[in-house]
Amino acid sequence: MGVLAVLILPLLLFGISAIIYIYGAVVQLMSKSAVQNKVVVITDAISGLGKECSRVFHSGGARLVLCGKTWEKLEALYNALISVADPSMTFTPKLILLDLSDINCIQDVAKEILDCYGCVDILINNASMKVKGAVQSISLELDKKIMDVNYFGPITLTKALLPSMISRRTGQIVLVNNIQGKLGVPFRAAYAASKHAAQGFFDCLRAEVEEFDVCISTVSPTFIRSYHVQPEPGNWEASIWKFFFRKLAYGVHPMEVAEEVLHTVSRKKQEVFMANAIPKAALYIRTFFPELFFAIVASGVKEKQKVEEK
């Protein structure tokens, strides 16, 4: 009996692994088939996440409209996509210059986007600007610029493209947000404020356009890390708050987020959080035990100041 169990166990593990692999492959195939021939607009396509989203949607057969504020980088992305794609299975991406901090130009850019294919099926609001520093050290001009890029820019583009979706009674708008749209991290006040604003806007919009069969989705990772940079260890690792922040700082790889965006689109998910247990626990504590959360945050700030003084 013991020998039989030894022989069966590896086969059982192999069978389970094969089922998981096949399931993942089927889900991936279904996700890509869901965006085939769809007109997909990606803002800040030249960022790390923008490039990965462009890759997965392009390989899925979507008709891409790639937006970015640097033409040379857009062309480099274009060349990278078409160099590895099967021309018989994919569409040639369209390139459009877009700087979301220039609010006055967005209406004209939206018309240019609609002129590409006559409609937009999926809008992925990906652009984001970060800043770190104490509230009193960040100028009001920088606060306004962050709000333009992270809030006013995306909602202006959304408002410009929304009537087309409503008239066709179909469409999906994806906001790539951040967990700081739900809770604030010290020394990132302007960034957190812009993310809270965007979260609130798209939560309201979701209810307003449901009757028109327009889907609103938010994908909120902790932080989207770069391809190669890893956070460096520091003296603050003993702090409870800093331990939490270190978990936040590791974040997720752009490839993981892009795959989740694709799954969100194919399944029409309304809200997705990409976070490990510690940030999720912090969000839970912030919701149900706010005084405890505020005390932990304040303690972390005090410890940081002590370390800097030393």
C-alpha cells in the first residue's frame, strides 16, 4: 500500500499541475479572443505598463490606438510591436501624440482618436504622475500638475469619448489606479489626493452609464515597479508601518498588471485590487478601525523623522 501511494502521489501532483496549466492557457486564450478586432485606446503607452498593455492587446488582435507625449518613443514601441507580430493576425497600431497635462488639447486629440476607426470600444486610462515629499515642501503648481495628469486629464478624455460609447450602447473604460485611491500614504499627499479623486469619479460614472451597457473598471495595484529596480533595504525595516510600506514598494511587475487588465476587460470586472495580504489588511483596518490606522501611520512618520535626525 505504501509503495502504491508513493507511485500515485507524483502522478496526482502532475495531473493537478497539468489541469492548472491548461486552465491558465484557456483563460489566456479566451481573454485575447475577447479583444480581437476591438478598438483599444491606451494612454501613456510608452510607460512600462503601457508597453506591456500594448503587447498583450496587440497579440490579442486588437486595433490599437497608442497615445503618448513623445513621438520618438511611440515610434520605437510601434517598431517593437510589428517586429514580433503576425501581420495576418494583428492590426497595425495607430499613433497619437497626447500630453494629459495639457487639458486644452484633449478635446482635439479625442476627435483624432475617433477618426482612426470611427469609434472606441475600450479606453485604458493608464497615465500617472508621482511625487514624494512633505506637504509643505510641494508647491501648489506641482499639486495642480499632478491633478491634471492623474485626474483632470483622464476624466476629460473619458468625457470626450463617452458620448460615442453611449450612442452605440457598448464600450468599456478601464482606470489603472492605485491602492492610494483608497488610503493615503504619508509624504504622497498630492498623489493620493489625485487617486482618490479619480476613484470617486469612476465609481460614480459606473452607476450612471450602466443602463447604456458601458462598463467601468478600476484596476488598483500597490505600486507598479520598474523592470529592473528593486527597493533597497533600510534602517526602517523594524517599523510596523515601514514594513507595510516596504511591502507596498515591492509592488507588481508591469507584465502582471497588463495581464490583469486584459482579464478585467474580457470578464468585464468592475474593480480589481492587486495587493498582497499586508496592504489589504491596511485597507481593512482603515475602513473598520480608522483610529488604529491613523496611529500606526503617525508612528511611522515619527520613526522616519528620528532616523533622519540621526
